Amino acid sequence: MLDMRAGTDVRPDAADVRPQGFRARLAAETCGAHEATERDFVAIEADPAAALPDFLAASRLAMRALSAARDGRPVDEEADILDRLVDALEHDCRSHGQAPLPDLPCPEPLDTLAVGYLVLGSRLGTEVLSRRTRAAGIALPRSFTISMPKGTWRAFCARLDGIDPDAPRADRIVSDARRGFDLHRAAAARVRSQTKDRRP
């Protein structure tokens, strides 16, 4: 799936954000959930070889949960990226000997733009993680090779900035994006628990 530290690093650069836009509000109001999630996935940066199997298993769980919880069709910028990512993660987990874990429940549907924010953001960070994985001499998992066409992130951010920051839908997207980060942390916790149970 993603590196939740680099992998969904969707926090904007100062020069790239209009302070009045909804994207800036979304980044600011999900920052705490984002940073908490990054801490749960930081091991993949420190030691890609050791952390990769658990990272892939947690990514699979989180992305399947996002897909199941999505309310609405993916927007044009996201297209079928999440579907392809889930398929690739299924393959990667099998390749790394990771048995599928039961799916995570999501209590409420998630606005499609909240899902897109996490999915597309994850692709940005995976570019960074891919370089580190190659540097460690590890073959890239298939899920790391799924990228966005050039201009996709910019177009998606423009779509976000087309939303009134004070509108009810804006409130929902912020809340649902936080829930999406929560799903990633729940996925990481489940995989850590499973790994601990396998240890002698």
C-alpha cells in the first residue's frame, strides 16, 4: 500500500497551498491523525528488508477497508488506482508468505474524496519508499510500482479547493479522512499482534 510516513505524506508545501482553500484546512485538521499514523509505519524506512512483509500486510488491510467503506464513485483523478493497488497488495502478500488477515470493519461510510486523499497521497510517499527499497537491494513489490499519471495530484488538489471550506461536505471529508488514518493504525496494530503471536 503505502508508507504512512512518506507514503501518505499529503501535507502541503507552504508555497503550494492557498491558505483559504479547503485543501489547506484538510491538511491542517488531519495533521495529528496523519502524524500518529506515520509513527506506526516508520519501521519500513529504518529497515525495509525486515519491515516489508508486515508493511505489506498492514497496507493490504487498510486499503481493503478504504475500498469497502467508500461512499461514492472514485473521482477521475483517482480512477481505478485503489482497485489496482488492492490487487497488487494481494499478490505482494502471497509472494512474501503473508497469510490474509480478516478484513477490518469501518463503522461508517467514507466520503470518496477522503478515500482519494489517502490513496493518492500514499502514491506520493511510495515514490520515496521505492528509492530506499532499491537502495537496500530489495526487489520492489508490485504495489510500489503503481503510480499516478503526471499532474494527477495537482488536479485532485484543485478539486479539493473547489469545495467550500465551510460547507457540510467539507466537515465530512475532514472527519472521514481522520477515520481513514485510524484504519491504517488499526491495520498496523493487527499485524503487529499477529507477528507477536508467531514468535517463539
